[in-house]
Amino acid sequence: MNYKIYILAVACFVTGMVELIVGGILDLISSDLHISLSAAGQLITLYSIVFALSGPLLLTATARMERKRLYQLALLVFIAGNVLSSLSPNFTMMVMARILSAASSALITVLSITMASRMAEEPYKARAIGVIFMGVSGSLVLGVPVGMMLGNAFGWRAPFMMITALAVVSLIAISLLIPKTQPEAAIPLRQQLASLKNGKIIFGQLISVLMLTGHLTLYAYLTPFLQETLHLGASALSMFYLIFGIAAVLGGGLGGWVTDKFGPEKSILSIVSLFAVVMFLMPISTFSVYICLIVMIAWSALSWSISPSLQSYLIQSAPESANIQQSLNSSASHVGIALGSAIGGIVIDGASVYYNAWAGVIFVILALGSALLSIKWKRRRQVPKTPAS
């Protein structure tokens, strides 16, 4: 496969890290900017909402621009957003920085998918898109532990400085190694939304929204959860997050194997059911550091194992709009991230972070219901009218 596709995947990894990196340094940001933990958590919510909306809108608005030049401009805006994050003296400036970073990162992701698809030879197009999604998912699970280690060692601004430096390297690599790519006819936003033509697809996309809503209700606030329940210090927290990230990456591979062996439908139902059980056990397991770590590893592995099953399911359910479904599923995932971090903040303000996991389980159960409805949904068949006798 064309090595240039991996350059695009690395750029997606770099830009994707900034979304959830806040989760590992919530306490540091809230203390320095004099805001509550829930307010700091809304920086994830804001980012995810902007990301979900910006991708399809910006791709349509910039349809006539040469792709490499547009990619470079998006990276420059992303760099500016992270410089602003690292220098932010207050919450308002941080909000502005997050909006710039989210919009540019969304455009970079959708550009990477379309450019990788065009670079790859016909037999490798699906694999090329998979490599891009690997960069995106890897950034979401590894960004938090990397950010936490840097944040605890050098302050919460250090992770944004690191991402800025890596984004500059990515910009240089894109400028030197990626060829110019002329734009293709963009799929109008109305046509993208029209692909949600029946309940099977709508409920299928809702699985991502609800699953990630439940997951992020706890994951966005995992640092204060572990501090309150297990009284972990900075070094132990970093180790927990590193283990979480490794388990999540391995879980993605496990999800692919399970999907190949048992099919996407059985895999989705099994993974979502197990995820609900394990997440319910998270607060209960905190009587022991070691038991909690084991439960957390299972929770982490299951959290991203759903992705291969769901992608395969959507492609099988709507092969005529497979590319559109993948793009919409990316937006659906970020809607879930936004909702989960927002709901988690509400739970903290109203009760305690101890209950975040149980609030999240409600949405995972709804995801299971959505999966059942989608799988059982039958496409409407046109019944030919018989002429009146």
C-alpha cells in the first residue's frame, strides 16, 4: 500500500490527540483557570460538537479547492489553535482555541479519508480508509495518557506545546511528500443526510452516539473518579491511563477478529451487552486497586472493539452509500463524545463522580436497544399494485 497514506494517518493521529487530551489534565486546568471540574469537562463537549458539525460542512464549503493546499491551510489553523491553547490565560480564550482546533481537525480527518481512498489502488481502498481510522482511534485512546504524563511533569500547557510541534512536523511532511490532489465533485450535505433513508441505518448510527455517550460519561472524568475512589497519585494515574490506552488499541484488533468470526450483528450485541455489565462494575470494583484495574482493562478493550463490527454492519446494511455512512458515523461518534462529557459534568455537579459510570450504563443499555431495533428492522418493500378488475 502507498506509504503516503501512512503519513496522512499520522497527521490524523496528531490532530486527533487534542480532543480527549483534556480528560487527563482536568484537575490541572480547572485549578489554573479557576473553573470547576465540570466546566473544564465542557471543553471536551465543545470540541466534539464543533468537530461533528464542521467535517461535512467545511468539506462542502471548500469543494473547489485543491486538496493538498486545503490540507496545509487546515494544519496551519490547527497549529494556531494549539498555540492559543498553550497560552490561554482564561477559560474564554481556551474556548476560542478549542473551536479552531476542532474545526480544523475535522476537516483534516475527512480530507485524509478522501485523499487516502484516491491514493490507494482499487484492491486496497478499504484498507487505506481503515489505516486512517486507526490513526484517529489511536489518538483518542493514547492522547489522554500522553497528555497526563506531560501535564503532571511540566504543567497542563505542555501537551498542547507537544501537539503543536508534532503538527508542524506533519505540515512539513505533507508539504514535501504528498502530491497535489484535485478536488472531486463533493457530495451535497442534503444527499449525505438523505442516505439515512430508513430506521435500520438511523438506529445503526445511534449505536455509536449512545455507546460513546455512556462511555464518555465516565471516561471524560476518569481522573477525578480514580482520585476520589482509589486516591491515586500522579504516577499511578499515568500508569492506569497507559494501561487503558494499550487495552483499547488491543480491543480494536479483538473486535475485528470477533466480527470476522461471528459476523457484525452478533458481535455488536455481545460487545454492547458486556460493555454495560463491565461499566456497571467499575464503581463497585473500587474496593481494591487490583480488581478495579482488571475491570478497567476489560472496559477499555470493549470500548473500542465495537468499531470494526459497527463499520462492517453499516457497510453491509447500506452498501450503496458505504463511504457516506463512514463519514456520518465519524460525526455520530463525536456527538456521543460531546453528550457523554456534558452529562458527566451534570452528574458531578448534582451528585458525585462516583455515580458517573452508572449514569453512563443507562445510555449503553439504550445503545443495545438501538442495536436490536436496527438488526430487526426490515427494509420496506414496494408492493406492486394490481390493476382493478
